[in-house]
Amino acid sequence: MNYYQINEKAARTAHDMNSFYTFTEGKATAEYKSQVDAAASMAAEKKTLVDPIHHGKIDALLNAYARKLADWYNKGFSIESRCPSVMISGAGNFPVRKKEKQNAARERHHKDYETIRGLLDKIQSIGTGGISSDDPGAINKLKEKLASLEQNHEAMKAVNAYYRKHKTLDGCPGVDENIRQDLERYSHLGFIPTYKLAYNLAEIKRVKQRIAELESRATRPPQGWDFQGGKVVVNSGENRLQILFDGKPDETMRRALKGRGFRWAPSRKAWQRQLTNNAVYAAKELFK
């Protein structure tokens, strides 16, 4: 686990612009490290509860949290240094407009913290949600899920066939708990509706497509390419497709990138989205 640099000089300036109290050297760094230590403790506990294949992702999220939190602190000091408190400067010729801009920046900065805090929620959710494409065991887990979906679908079909033949479900074999819950939900119909079966088929198709995509990526990993003014990078380690420009793209290009699911990642100096076949296709549409 890494700590990142806190700008104590900027912290002092921000303090002096807003307070009459004596600045405490190292206080900002201590507060930052305390938050990172608490996150590291939570991450360590999480590791004891999940399969070791998830440990690398937990470490990566923890490191991202520590880095982004340091950036957030330092940006906050910069914002607080833009305009002094009226108590410090006095009311005469006070730059009201400048203070309004500072307050707006403070509000945006506060919202940024919620995004950073969300990284800890991601750590907490690891191993409890869906199957992530960057999970090393994703293909096997998806195949297990597919088998369960197909088995459940066949059981549903058998229940419906039994009902159509006997006009009752009494004595129907293979009515497990999942199917029983569906039957209770649709008890006024006496059988599982067609749209429920159609949903299952759609989910089976989706899981099959994900398995095929991950297997294809494992055997024939996608390759990046150069284009005029930048390059497309396949970052398998972070499960991201990244677009790096030699300079800042214009507004039209930025809209096009957002329209195809790419988002700006300041920490990576790249426009990126999750590494999928669709992401590669979207990038090729933009940069053939």
C-alpha cells in the first residue's frame, strides 16, 4: 500500500487564507494517512472474506483510492488559496465574484470526494456482485452460471408442459424453490408466463456471448494501433481500452468519445472504457 505526497506548503497557504489559528505542520499529511490506513484495514479484512483471485483487484482499488485522495486534498488546498476569507482580508474591496467562483469550485470538489469514496464501496462489493470481466476466474464462473440458467429454463418448460397436459401442478416433478417462487408470483395464471421464459432465453444468450468474448480475448487478445494524432492502447492489466491523444481533442471529438462510452481519466491522461469487443469496435469507428 502506497502513500502519495501531500503538499504541506499549499496546505499552509490555504490555512492562512482562512484562519487566524496557528498552522500545525504535518496535520494535512497525518489526516490523509489516517484515511488511507482506515481504507487499508478495511481492504485487508475484505481479503480474508473473498477468494485470493480477487486480492489483486482489491490492491489496485486501494492504491487508486490513496492516489486520488491525495490529489483531492491537494486540489482542495489550491481552491482554498484562490480567495481569502472576508475575516482575513476585511470587507473593503472584497472580491465578491472571485469568492463566488471559489464557492462553486468547492461544491464541485465536494462531489469529487463522493466519487473517490465510491472506490471503497467497490472494494466492499468485490466477490458479492456479478461476474467481472477482469476476474481471472470469470470464464469458469460464467459457464457455471450458464449451466444453472439452462437447467432452470428446462425445468420451467417441463412445468409448463405438465400444466398444459394435466391442468394442474399437483404431482409435478422438478418444482424446486426457484420455480416454486415463480409459480407463487404467477399463481393467478397457474403457470410461468411466456415472457418469463423469453427473459431466461435472453439471459442465456447474453451469458453465452460473454463467454465467447472472453475466450476469444484469451486466445486472440486485441491489439492497439496508432492513428493520426494519437494511439489506441489495450490495457489488459486494468481491463481498459484507452485512447491517448498527442494534444487535447477538440469539442467535437470529445462529444464523439462520450457518445461511444469513453470517459476521461485524468490519472491515466487517457479516454477509456472497459475492454470489450464493443469498445474496440467503437474505437475503430472513430479511428480507422
